[in-house]
Amino acid sequence: MKLDDDIHNYYEHLVLEHIAELKLPLANDDDYIADLCCLALNQLPPRYIRYEVDMSFYLAQSERQQMEMNTQNAVNKAIRFLDKKTRK
């Protein structure tokens, strides 16, 4: 078993999904997006899974909504931080 292939943090998926929804990759380079992901993920608790279907099947709707809201807040805070750093 290769740990890096079999196990991942579910919040990675949520962060990337939210960044795509905001269309940030269209207006920013790869370094900005990588920094944004790191900053956002460091604000969120890890939620390790093996299969996406596990989260779909076992996660309550209210918990999923809370995770999405936490993700949005973390990404928005990371954007504000990066934008403030680039203005200096």
C-alpha cells in the first residue's frame, strides 16, 4: 500500500472545488493557487479518507454543509491574506 495514493484529506477536494467555482485559476498563476491551497488547508482540520464514496455515503447533510462553509471561509481568508501580501 502506498499511503500517498490510497489516503487523502477530503478537504483537499473541497478547497480545489471552491477555488474552481471562484474561477481563480483563470486569473492567477500556479504559484498563487498552490499558496492559496496551502493557506486554506492549514486552517481546516484534516479529514482523511480512502474513497470519495465513503464521504458521500456516511456524511450527514448538515456536516457536509458545515464542511463546505468552513472551506469557503478558509479560502476567503487565504485570498485576503495573499492579496494583502501582494499589495505591499
